[in-house]
Amino acid sequence: RREVACGRAVIPANPAHAGLRPAVIGRAFRTKVNANIGCSPERSSAAEEIEKLRVALSVGADCIMDLSVGPNLPAIRARILKSCPVPFGTVPVYEAFWHAGGRIDRLNEDLLLSVILRQAEAGVDFMTIHAGLLKRLVPMALKRRLGIVSRGGAILARWMDCHQRENPFFTRWDDIMDICVEHDVTVSLGDGLRPGCLADASDKAQFAELDVLGDLVRRSRRRGVQVMVEGPGHVPFDQIRMNMERQQKVCDKAPFYVLGPVVTDIAPGYDHITSCIGATEAAFRGATLLCYVTPAEHLGLPSVEDVRAGVVAYRIAAHAADVARGLPGARDADDAMARARMSFN
């Protein structure tokens, strides 16, 4: 309770999510693992995504995010959410962009807010909101080797360029907070400017967005809204510690939710390995929630077996970090394994 009250931990738990087994995310607790699933217009179905959900849970996923795009999103999400007993997250801008017919000129603030409200009413526990990518930061990102690789970040950057206005998530932040307060939705502050290759890591664009996210953390806490912060991305191994420590300082020790980091750009097809190397260091140095990366990360939509491989790799990474951090009980299973090996059991 103390960790949640001071903002160092969150418990994403929307009262409308029936059958939820809540999980606590924070440095005082076991490192958690998130698995992304979701349909695409070209491939997959709700049935296949529910099978991915089943497999992810069977090998230890603590949270699930639905990143579905394409038609019938509300119906697909309702099926997955009904089958999901762990904290469930979304990226509302994906659905809003679909409702806008994939046209930036039809995407507007009211549509974004209505999607957030409908998802909150449906029982979504946490939402990625890319509110820190401000209009003045876009030129910084366009100087990069890979520019903006976040899908949500790219949509918002195009929206600001098209409408010549500030990020609608930022300008309507108080309205978003009203929804989150009413439905007890945890905000996951999206990193729209996360680096997509080693050459772009730890640059001015990334850290300028992080500074904005730090301010949004404080605004969320003042409203009584639980908040965590999303992080990179592709980061050289030697820069991971600095990235974790910087986030903890800028964001007042809000839980850090990281994608990997991926520590090399040259292993497509094996990024569950390259990223869990970075994830172990990240969890040891400050991250609290690890977003898995599958072997299909840079290749296409992950299969059921890709999901299994990704969660297993990240459970190992999370466990290794917890042992290294000296969490009470973290090494119990390792010691039991050693005893069993000694007795040839």
C-alpha cells in the first residue's frame, strides 16, 4: 500500500474487468512480464489470438496487451478481454485511427477521447497514451537514422503536421484524467520517440520526451491516477544503466515499462535473445515491467510458438534480475534445483 500510495508501484485493476487477478508492478516486487498479442488485417483471427493468450499465460505472462488493428476491433477486444484473467492493456490511438478510416485528417480529439472512454467502460486496466511527443520534438526525431518507429508516435506526429496543432493527448490531458479517475484505469505513458536502432539511442529527442513524461507523471499523481512510464527500444548494452537511472530520476521512481531493450540491430529472427540480454540488465538497474520481444519482432506478426518463445525468454530474464537484486525468495527455486541435481533427482 505504501509503494502504491507514493507512486513507486501500480496495480492496474479496472473494476469492470470481470475475473481479474490483479498484479502489482513496482521495484519492491517481482519483475513482471507483458506479452503483446493482437490481430492484423492481413493475418490472424480472434481465435488465434485467444490461443496466443492461453499460451502466454501458461508460460508465465503477468500482463497482456491487445495491439489489434483492422476491422471489428471492439468485438475482438471483448472476446480477448473476457478470456484474460491478468491486467489487460491497449493503445487507444490504434482503434481511433481505424475509426477514422486510416485518414489523419479525420482523426480528431473527440474521437480519441471517445475511444478511451469506451475502452475504460469495457474493462481495460491500463492504456498506452503517447502524450509526451510534443510538436516541437518532431524535428529532432526526423534527424535520426530511423526517425519515429513507434506506430502510435508516428500517427501523432503526422496528425500534428497535418493539423498544425499540439498533440491532442497532451492538450486534453485533464479530460483523459477524468476518465481514468472514474474507471480506475492506469496510464502507461507511451514513448513515441523510442529509438528504433542503436544509432538513435539516448539522443536529444528521446530524453526531451522523457522530460515531458516526468511532468505528466506528477500531473497524474496529483489527480490520483496510477501511472507508469514506457521506455526504449534499441539501446547499446553500455547505455542501459544510464537510461534506467535517468528515468528513475526524471519520473520520480514511477514504474518503468521497457521493450527489451534490444542490444544489437543485426539479429532479426533472434530478437527474443538479443532483447532479453538487455531486459535482464534493465530489470536489474530499475525497470519493473518487461515487454517481451518475440523472434518475429522485425519480421511479421508473431505466431503462437513465437509468443511462447518470447514469454519464456523474458521470464528467464526477469527471474535472473530478481535473483541479482536479492528479492526475498527469488532464489528459492534455484536452490531447490541445485539440491535436486546433487541428489540426481
